[in-house]
Amino acid sequence: MEKLIMLPGPTKIPSEVLLAMAKPIIGHRTKDFGELLEDTIEKLKKVFITDNDTFIVTGSGTAAMDMAISNVINKGDKVLTIITGVFGERFAKIVETYGGEVVKLEVEYGDMADAKVVKEILDENEDIKAVTVVHNETSTGARNDIEAIGKVVKDYDAIYIVDTISSLGGDYVNVDKFNIDICVTGSQKCLAAPPGLAAITVSEKAWEVIEKNTPKNFYLNLKEYKNYYYEKKQTPYTPAVNLVFALNKALELLLEEGLENRVRRHENLAKIVRKGLENLNIELFAKERARSITVTSAKYPEGIDDKEFRVY
Ligand SMILES: Cc1ncc(COP(=O)(O)O)c(C=O)c1O
């Protein structure tokens, strides 16, 4: 029996996507895999809306967050980390892990960051090497205006790093228009593929920094991903081949529906869910101006216990 997963992802997966995983395995150093990889990456670029280099990583979304930071940051580099919830905090922890200095912009949970404050901090700290932001804070149901922040960051040397793990494919993301230098996502949320793959886009501005750096991480070294992809249409290490079959099918279904249509569907469903909760007198958590369209957060009514309600 199929169970309803009481989490904001992994999301429900269409049976065509599950069945795509049941294909016979193919070698990851073959022409067949090269074609699959290239086709999946080209589809991903249409969803990210970018011409930037795009790579698939075997790992969860956090692997791509780690890849973004470990390829850009050197010991002592300053990173402006916008924190609107748990996943913003995660970026801060990753920066600290690689010896970076975190400059925090902390926002009340349930609210969004103000692009004007981002500008003030960048003006006060000319040496900020990167800015990180989580588009859709799954932990609070609030989303940041990544377009407004991108307009600010593009006038500075800082590399703009955005987590779209719970928004890509379900909310308005446009990597090129929003001036995003590095954009990361995961397979298991709005893309509606199984968990286990992450994706990352890299702009020319980001490559200029990455090419000069010595790698801080072996498995997630972006230069290796670039070399293997452009020289051989391969990944440096054995990828989760059958998950790539599934991701390719999930992207095919997304593009068939149409990206705009899918986003609008999320927007409409979010309105319906909110209306329903309001009718039940259940208070929404995120501030109205910051409300996500892929995750609705609400406060439990008195007497209802989260663990009992969700039955882990
Ligand atoms: C916004 C956001 N960032 C990062 C993550 C971490 O992703 P993963 O669990 O795939 O490593 C999640 C997972 O829920 C998320 O929602």
C-alpha cells in the first residue's frame, strides 16, 4: 500500500518515473550513458532557465550545497549568509567547515530577507566573497525574493549562491535573469524524482573564482565534473545510473506539462490549502508577504502533537 509521506519531500512520484528506474543498468562509461547524461542536463537547463554549465551529482541536495561552498571558499574568506531558517543555517555551518568567516544576516523565522539590507552589508564589507540564500525555506514555509537579491549582488564581486532545493520546478526560478552564479537543487522535491541526485549550475563569474582555487573536497571538485563532462560526457565517479533514468523521465513529464503551468498549479494549490486551513481557524506560520508557494506552514491547534499527527 502506498503511504502518504508526511514530509515536504520526498514528494509523490509518478509511476512512469518509478518504472524508468527498472530499466537494465547501463555502463556509466558508455556512449548510451553519455547521451542520457547530456539529455538530462539539457532538460535541467530548461528548468533552471540557464545557459550556464550544469552538472548532476550523486548525493542529496546538501552535496550540491557543499560543492558550491567548497569550490568557491578558501580559509578566511567572508561569506554573507542569509538565514531565514534551518537550511540557511546549514549554509553557515558548511562555510565554517571549510574555514570561511560567516557574516550572518538573520531574519525572523517565517519572514524574508530585505534586499536593501543585503546591499548595506555588501557596502560595509567590500571583501565578501560570496552571498548564500535559500530561496524557499522549507523549515518555515517562507521564501526569499531571489530576483531582488540577485539585482543587488550582480554589482559586486561576490558570487551569488542560491539553494532552490524545495522550489525548482514548483516556483519561479530563472537562473540567468536573476543573476544566480551557483544554483543548487535536489531531485526529491518539486522535480518529483526519487531522492539521491543533486544538480548545480555554474556561471562564468563563478568559474573565474573556482579555476583559481585549490580543491577543498575530492568527491565534489567542480573542475573534475567539468573536465569529465566536456571531454567524455561522463561524471568523474560512478553515478546512480538508474536515478538518472528516473530524473530524465521526471523532467520529461515536467516539460510536457510546461514549467509555467506547473508553477501556476503549485500557486493555485497553495491558495486552496491556505484557504482550507483558514476556514478551519488554523493560523499560518509564514508572514503573508513571504509565503512560499511550494510549502505551506501552519501552527498546530492547541492539543495536537506533531509526532502523533504525522505518524513517523
Ligand atoms: C531548502 C532546502 N535546502 C536543503 C535541503 C537539504 O537537502 P537534502 O536533504 O536533499 O540534503 C532541504 C531538504 O529538505 C531543503 O528543503
